[in-house]
Amino acid sequence: MTFMIWIVVSLALAAQNPAPASQRFDYLVRGDFFAGVAGDEARLDKAIDLCERALEENPAHAAALVWHGAGLLVRASHAFQKGDGAAGGPLVARGLKEMADAVMLAPDSPGVLIPRAAVLLEATKGMPPDMGRPMLESAVQNYEHVLEIQAPIFKTLGDHAKGELLFGLAEGWNRLGDKDKARKYFERLIADAPTSGQTPKGREWMATGVVPKSNGASCVGCHR
């Protein structure tokens, strides 16, 4: 369940991207999606069906595509938990492709970039380095672009939103072996988002050079 809980937390960040209500597809899909992540297969199907209907009307609907890809990864997670690797493997491949295609359609949309980056950051933790590193590099670049896009409004964001983005960058660069960049973002995390739930991890890294493991259960409450 840790991976599934983490997906709920990570994808919820997309909802913090300031945008006109007419562009907020996540408002329509996220309730059913989060219920699906928690194990409600019927509501996950409902969320995926909503994405599919949106994509039927507009195949270039980037937000629908990134959420659909994420939904396929949740289905893959469910399949793997049941021991059905034959079903899970193709779902992972398709989900990753859809999220990448969504970024190609909307390369400057935080609501597309953040979900993809967050999922890849977590998914690559269990991969061999030769397979996972290119995906991790891509995730970090997505986060870097979000930070660039949000620079004019960054100070107005809440500590949770700032902290999650800065922690993702710090952790990503740390895993890529660039300690200088990791330190820069951990320092920003501590300075710019002092009340973020990620800030204690930043302080621990500064003291020990090690990122503490996440306790997924502690994150669920933010999104109830």
C-alpha cells in the first residue's frame, strides 16, 4: 500500500497549479481516482472512463492523457499485487508512454508535468540503474521546468506545494549523484517552506547526507 498511498499524495500536487476552473480537469477526475488508488476498483474504472471520454472528444487533451496514464499505473499496481505480472507489465508500458505523450502535448503545464515527474521519481526506485536513470533524469527535468514556470508566483504558494516540489528536486538530484544541486534544493526547502512536512527530511539530509525513508501513512490525512 505504500506505493499506492504515495501516488495519491504526489498526483494531488497537480491540483495546486493555479489555473482557470474551465481548465481544471483534475477537479472532475481526482475524487474517483483517489478512491481507486485506495482500492475501489469501480471508482478507478469511473475515473479512467472519464479520461477516455475526454480523449475521444479531444485526443490532444493533455490533462486527461496524463491522468489516464497514471490510472493505468494504478491498475498495474493492483495487477502486480495479485501476482498478475502478465497484465501489469503492458499496463506500465502504456501508462508511461501516455504520460510522456501528455508532456509532449502540454510541455509547459504544471498540471501535466508534476504528476509524471512524481510517478517516475517513485517508480524508478526499484529499477536497475541502467533502466531507471534516464527516467529519473526526465522526472527531475520536469520538476525543474515546473519551478521555472512557477517562479513568478512561487512565493505565493503554500508551504506544502513549495515543499513537495523542492523536496522532489532535492531527492532527485541526490539520487542522480549531484550532491551540490541536492544541497541547494534542500537549503531552499528549509528556508522557503519551513512548515512543509518534507522540511524535517531536508534537515536530516543536511546533517547526515541521507534522505530518510518516507512514512506513507503519515501523508494520507492531507488529502481526506
